[in-house]
Amino acid sequence: MMFRDRVDAGRRLAFALRRYRDETPVVLGLPRGGVPVAYEVARALKAPLDIWVVRKIGAPGHEELGMGAISEGGDVFLNDDVLAEVGASPEQVEEMVSRKAAEVEARVQRFRRGRPPPELEGRTAIVVDDGIATGGTVHAVLRAVRRRRPKRLILAVPVASPRALAALRPEVDEIVCLEADPYLFAIGAYYQDFTQTTDDDVIALLDRARGGDAGADSEAEQPAISPGEELAVEIEIDDARLAGTLTIPAGTKGLVLFAHGSGSSRHSPRNRLVAGVLQDAGIATLLLDLLTAEEEAVDDRTGHLRFDVELLAGRVLGAALATRELPETSALRLGYFGASTGAAAALIAAAQRPDLAGAVVSRGGRPDLAGAFLEEVVAPTLLLVGGEDTEVLALNRRAYERLRGPRELVVVEGATHLFEEPGTLDEVARAASAWFVRYLAPQALEATA
């Protein structure tokens, strides 16, 4: 995973942490590089932003080699292996700790400017950094924060070494990490722009978070996702972490969640083509993998998970609920685009929560697998089937008769199951786009009011 910059990393991390919004957490950024990431997390969770100052303790004569860290509050973490390697005497260690403690205090005064540290007792505390290589500095912070008796302590980072995370896990209640790379050698390698964060940058972000910056209001009004950009997201449903790609065009009219079919993924060229046409029409898209990478590997061998429509429907519905929590999508009218068995999953989700489903489109789908749920679907439903896909066409015709809401069955002449014939997939994309614009766009709602 590559991040454009710390802002991009913070926005992606915020999406993974969105379930904590209702807990009114306190977000603590580690100066300096962790603060821009933490700012985006705090903004998305509507949580207060603060800092927790920490300084690396370098080895005598080799200060670039970290032998430990000291954090605000006086908590010290020392790496015994490094101490043994450099042969530092107790007196040398004490002198280094004392010097770094003075630096910590000076930074606290510079960043907080007389304000007291945040009250953490009984609250959820989320500690954020821009990445973790060894974990020494973070270790000291977590111990200090834990002594403030938070209700829950969470460590959140865009990228980290799995070895460092394993060492830190006993210190926290949960770790949220977007990319754990065993070959990590430098945090900056995971950022296109890893420009150094300055003290002034930290102060400006803290002021803006507290409303003390004159530009704070205009900043808060800006969307966390730039129009048209692809945002990699991760949605946790039960014990599964599902990968997706969210794109929100300018002036968006609605949001369509893609439920991929048998053996497919968010990278499917067919679904990406349809998604591109929807985006051109002003419809936001969320292409989501309904199975984890581990489940996909099992399904490649057995083929059974792709036909577990109840499992898939539960994940479609879970993802739909997740879109209601993201500020940029919470108010958008929602539709489902299902392919193959994903169509059945989408229809079941639409039947279970009709309040969420504004429209459904099935491409070469198996709506028949939705069973008795078909009679409960009230969302306008478009079934698109290839004329040469005779067996699936027959199944769609029978399913069409069981639907009770507004519905239409369109046969794409000359197309087989995957719509590989020239022009057939373009016809599907145009029909799907027209359907979603008709039923998801605000003007459509006004016309039917």
C-alpha cells in the first residue's frame, strides 16, 4: 500500500476507525509526523485532537542509534539489547535520559503553550503515528497513556513492522494498521510525499483542530475525499476485513455498491468499466471484495463460498451500513450493482433493509438464488442478461415474475454470460447508469414526491 502523503494516510486510517466515532474518543498524535495523520482521524471522528510528546534516547556517541525513548509524563523505555550492544554505563544512560526529558518538557511547552494534558480517564484514547519501524518511542507513549487509565487504548498507524506490532500488542486493547509489512525498512518508502513535518505545522494543526485558526471553518467544510479520486478503504464486518475502492465524483447524485460475483474482485475490468460510466454520470461507486484474501484462496480450491449468498448478503448489508457512517457518503441515496451470485446477495440485502436500497441492477446475475427474499424486494430492480446466456436468462425470467417492486428485464442481444462480445458491456453500463440516475438522483426523488 502506498500513501500519497500523511493526509491521505490519515483519511484512510480514519475510515478504518469510524466505528469509534460514537465513543467520543481522544486522538493523540505523536509529534511531529504523526500529527497530520492524527488530525485527519480526529476530524473524521469528530474527536478532540491532542499530542503526546516523545523523544528517542540515542546511544552515547551514536545518537542516531535509538537505545530507548522517554515520553511526556516521564515514562522511559529502554532497549536492553541495544544497551548491551553499545556498552553504555548507567551514568551515561542517566545523563541521556535527563537531557531528553528536558527536550520533552520544552516541546510540551512549545506545542501546548500552557494548556494541560488531555483528560483520558474513562475515555477511549487513540494513539496515532505515521508509521512504526521498531516501536521504541511508541512503547514509551503507550505506557504513559495507559497510566492515565483510559477506558480503551487503541494504537492506529498506516504502516508498521509486524514484529514491532507484536511487541506493542500487550500494551493496548487494539491495533489498527493498514499495512503490516515484514520487509519494512523505512517508513518514508510507503509515502510518495514524506516531507518533514515542522513544529510550526504541528502548532497550526492543533490550533485548527481547536478552532483557533481563522481558516479552520473552511478547512472543515472541505471533503476528506477529493472529487474523482480513488480511495482504498477497508471495511470490517464481523471478523472479516474487506478491501474496497471508493470513488466520489464531483456533484455526485448517489452511491452504488458493487457486489462482485463468482471468483471476481474489486479489480474486475468489467465492473471497473461499468463503475467508470457511473462516475461519468455523477454516481459514486464502492467496489468491494466480499471475501477476504484468505477466503478467496479457499474458494479458489472449493468454490463453495461464492455460492454462500447469505454470507455474501450479510457483507453487502454490512458495507451498506458502513457507508452511512462516512461523512462523504452518509447522505447519498444508495444502490446495489450485483453480478453473478453477487446479484442474489444484493437483492437479499435490499429485502432485509429496504430503507437503505434505492435501486438494484443485476448483470448476468443469479437473482433466483435470493429465494423467498425476491417477494420482499421493493427497490426498483433492473435485470440485465445476455441473449445467448440461455440458462441464466430462463432463471432471470422466473425471478422477474417474483419481484414485487418496480422492475425491468433487459435482454442484451448477442451477449453471453460475461458480456465479452463487442459493445455488449457498454450497453450494460449505459442501461445501469440510466437506471441509477433515474432512481438515486435527487431530482428523481423530487419528481416522485
